[in-house]
Amino acid sequence: MANLIKDSFLQELERRFGKIRRLENSHSLFEVGESETRIYIRYSKKHSRNQMFYGLREIDIQMLGGYPSVLCFLWDGQPNPLIVPYSEYEEVFHSVSPASDGQYKVQIYEQHEGTELYIANAGRFNVESYFRWQALENLIDLSTSYIPDLSHSQVQTLLGAIGSHKGFDVWVPINDRSKLDWSLTDTYQTNNILPPNLEQIVRIVEGVDIIWIERGAGIAKAFFEVEHSTSIYSGLLRFNDIHLVLPNLRTRFSVVSNDDRRSLFVRQLNRPTFKISGLSEICTFLEYANVFMWHNRIKMKEGNFR
């Protein structure tokens, strides 16, 4: 199955971008077309709870440095390949060491609240927007890439829209609702009350930038803190308080910020206090560009939301 899926992907890759060439000393690393764009292809079967497991060889990762490169993750029954720009995670890989077998251990979690990339000893990262060929197209033709300079309120607006169109009720802090930018998306309703199981920490959670709530069940499923100019650490502390008071909440926590703060997120999340509490295992980094592209992908899929 692995060879069939990989071969099918390579055929489509060549159809789209022209000649491909496998690099020496690697069975999974290729150069695309006439450019020096490199693509590292990994396959996993789908395990229980929609998890996929990968080993990324340190020697292969090193060969991506200095080139326009992407990581491509394939698995069974996948409608579109997951193509992740390597440059966005280069510092993350440099911040951790591979396992004793010379491989970085990576997992993909496919879930309704957003697909996540887990890099062992670094953390979780939302990669929902990369289920397209666009990441590779952007490297080969930079003119196809446009991400606006988003404000805090605009990121809140987009996150709320994504949640609404995934079937969640949406909480936005009362003082922030008048600042939402409806030029970016259709309007959606915001909840006026928080789920009852959050009552004992209402003073903490009422200030969380966006909360997705399971419609009809009144259960918080995802918390988002947009750290535009504020400290990454302050958002993690808020999440840690929620997690310590309600350890069985079974929700996702996401720090949302510019891509240049990803490595800071990794350093802060791997503090002993967050490792001991378990927050480091359930907190995700989500960059502004990913929010914008995730929203656009849903928008195109659902016919412009209208």
C-alpha cells in the first residue's frame, strides 16, 4: 500500500511540476522540476484515533537546509496530501535532538478541531491549512503567495468563522465583539454565556480570545489565545490554570501568533512547569498565515460561505 500511495503521489507531482529527481542516498527526498525545490516524502498507515506515525531521518532533514523545501506526509485514504513548508519548522527541528536511531519522531493527529503535527520534545502545531498543493506552488512561484498583515481582531474574526462553519458555537470576550472585522467573512453569532462546566474558572476563561463550544452539548472543545503583541508565556499560564483546575476537560489549547514566534513558543512550552502539568502535550501553535489559509480552504470548499 505504501509504495502505491507514494508512486501515485510522485506521478501527480511530475504531472503538475515537470521532471522530478531522487537525491542520492535517500529513498524519500526529491528535487522538483527544473528548480532546486526539495520535497521530503513520508508515508504512514492510519492507526487508531486517526493517528499517523513517521520517522524523519536527521541526514534527510539536513539536506533540506538552504533550499526551498517542503515536508510531505501521506497516509491511507487521504483526499489531499499534507505539504508543510520546511522553513516554518527548521528552527523547531534544530531545537530538539533526534532519537537514538537518528530519526525525529513525528505524529499527525487528524481531528475535527484541526489537524496537528506533533514533533517529539518540541510540541504540537496546527497544520490544517496545508492540505493542498499550494505550499509547493508558493515555493516554485512566489507570486502565488499572498498573506495579509492581520491584526489581533482580524485573527479572532477568522478563528470564530472557522469554528462556526465546523459546527461549533463561538465565544468571544464581550469587550472584543464590536472589534470583529466582518469584511473578512460572513457574520456569525457569538455565545453570551459560557458552558456550565467552566463556572468555577469563569474569571479566567471569559477573557480567552476564542472558544469553540460543542453545539447542543455546551462543552468547550478548543481554546485560542491570540498573542499579537502580548507575551506567549502569559497565554500559556492562562491555559495552564485552566488545565490544572479542570484536568479532565479534554479540550485543545492553541497559542496563535506570527510565525517568527514559533521557536519562542517551543522554548516556553518546554519549561518544566508546563511539562509537569501536562500542558506541553495538549497545547498547539497556530500561526496567522495558517489561520488565513485554513479559513480560505473552508471558504472555497463551501462555496464562499454564502
